[in-house]
Amino acid sequence: MGRLAHRYGLHAKDLRSCWQWRNYPPTYDSGGPRADAEVLLNAAGRQLLANLCGVGPDILARALPSWGQEDAKLPAAKDATGPAAAWRIGGAVVGPVAFDCRLCAARRTGTVVRVVRYAPGWERVCARHGRWQLDADADQPLEHLDLRGVPEVVAAQRRWAGVGRRAVRAGAEPERVFALAHAVVARWWEQALQWEREKVWPRRLHQVAGGNAGADLERWRIVGRDAVVFPEVVAVADALLDPAMAELAWRDSGAGRPRPLPADGAFCRRLGERVGRPWLGPVAATDYGGPLTSWMGSVIRLRRGAGGPPGYGNDPWWLRQEHQPSTMAGQLRVLGKEKKAPGSGRMWRATVPAEQRALITSAIENAEEQLLQLRGTQTGPTAVVARQLLRTLGRSAGLIENAWKRTALAAANAGVPLDEVAQWAGMSADALREVLTSGQQDDGG
């Protein structure tokens, strides 16, 4: 509508007066208009737009994914009195909305304007101009990131075409394969702040941030995440579709004789090699409770012939809600609220470094996964059952103690009085101080 109005020498709002509007344009929390605002039209409204464009409705239906979408706010055809329209958020209508390349749009239309389009996560690279097109649902000023210093991101989009075809041949939906691989790598991204050997992602992040992300690192880690990790997402998707990788996961599980997945298993070791990080294998293998171990568990259960309800447990590409990574828009909203809220210096995420939060979360999730493995173990020879229970409970207790100490130390470092922290921990302040001091010394602090 905006481009059509421009051709007539009108403002978009002037042209929109040709329709009866049933609601107001959606806005961000800040009050500004959303870039991903979508318009739905009734039959008369669609015909009017087609007449103004001089383009047939059948052509517009192929060009506009939202064309023909119905909405409860719009009158039914038999009740319609004229062209009517309703505003909606694009992501709720068709799917993810991203900015399109302004340079490409200007090349096609002769006008330099902001353009948005429905685009899945694997279609964000403008290879012609070396740009990563960002999500349009976030309240932030950038439309794209410069990829000229990271050609591997551009190359990854070309590789995805083959991975998507491989998914179809394997009977899997490419969208679900990509979502699972993205969840796996996004989880690594959150943990990577504590990986001393990780050198690739920091280099890429600084490149897409214009040379240095240090001045606003937390924000750039949010805005740049999907572009920076994209090559690894494609590599992981390719690996998970490989029958040879599924065979390795099966062998690591003990095949016909079930056993806990080993930290030095061949599957995770090979996966680390495929993403260019030979050292990643043990890290990935011991990250219990994440989307990768869920995928491995599903593959193993299928090989053992263990069934289950459709869509749960026996579907390798089923992504649990708790494993879905936060979107850029959601993370920016949280970050903005923490910076603006009164007394934000006492807020957890604002005072506890991201790497410490990641360590606490990892310890809790790993302990949870360890304990889940104990279900149904109290059968069999006494020595076997006792050994498995004691070893697993010991590992879980160590993880919980690690999370406990880190949480107490983070609260004390954030300015919470030690007496209060000690009260919550159920011990005296002197005893807690001794525990925290000894913990820092053990960690080399």
C-alpha cells in the first residue's frame, strides 16, 4: 500500500482512507509503529486493491502470503458493505517477518524504501550485497548486519538448499530440522561465554558489529546471534540428517545393552568435528537436558523399538517448548526493562554476568537430567542398582552444590547483605562466608 501510494503521489495514510479500518495499527512497547504490521482485507477490500494496482487478484494471491486470510474483525462476504481492513502482527498471520534488502528493492522498483517480507531463518542473507536481514518484530533500529567480513555466513545459505532437499528425502520437514538445529546451536551460544577455546564466534560477532562489539556486548550478542551461528546451524542440521551420525548415537548408547551416554562418545566427538570444533564433543555430550540429548534419546528409542504417543519422545524432530530459544525481540524487551526499571542494579540479570548465569543454569539442568535417568533403576542385582544410584546421585549432588555456591556468591556480589543470603541458605553468615571463600580459592579466584 505504501509503494502504491507513492506512485500516486500520496501518503500511505491517505490511500488507506479508501478502506474501513476495524482497529488501530499495532505498536511496539515504546509506542512506535511496528515494522511487521500486516493488513488483512475482506473480499471487497482485496478487489479494490487489485483495481488500484492494475494487477489481477490471482497474481496478488501468489505474491502476498497474507492475501485471502480471514479475520474475525472483518465482516463476512454476505454482510460486507464495502472495502474493510484490519491490522495484525505479521508473525501471527503467516510466519517470521524480516526486513528485506533496501538495495535490492531499489533495484527492482526504483524507490529506496523500507521493505519487509515473510522469511524463514535460512533465507536471511542477501548474497548480492552481503547483508543479513534482521527480524522485523524487534523494537530496534537496525535492518541488517554487514556480512562482508564473514563470507562463511553467506556460503552457509547456499549449503542450506542441499540440506533442505536432504530433509525432504528423509521424510522430515525442513522447517522442523532447521528449528531443532537452531535450538541446539543457540544453547551452545549461551554457554560459549565460558568456552576459552571458542575463537570463531567472537570474531564473527565483532565483524557484524562493525568491528568491535565490546562497548555494548550483551546487546550485540542478542542482535547478532542468528547471523553469527548460522554456519553452525546448517552444519548441525546436515549432521542430524546423516544416518551415519544416528548410528554413532546408537552405538554410544550401548546398542542392545543400554548404558548412559559417555562423555567421550563417538557421536558428539564427530559432531564437534563437523562444526569445526574438535574439542566440543565432551562439552556437548555432558550437556544433559538440552535439545541435542533429546534428539539422541528419540533416535535411540526408535532403534530399540520403544514406542510412545505421536509427537512425543519418538519424534526426533519434535522440539520441546522449553528448548525453543528466545527470539531477538523477546531478549531485547527483557534487556530494555532491566535497564529502565528503578533500582535495576539489584535485578538479577543486570548484576550477574551472563557467563555466571549460564553456569548456574547448566548445573541445574544437568542435575535434572541425571536424576531423570534414575527412573525405574531400582530393579536388578543389588550391587548393580546401588552402584548406579550412588554414582548418579553423587554426580547430581555435586552439580546442585555447584549451582548453590554460584547462586549464593552471585547474590553476595550483587550487593545483597550476606546475612540475608545466609538466612536463605539455612546457615550462619560466618559459615557461608567460609564456604564462599574456599569456593573462590578452589576455582582459582
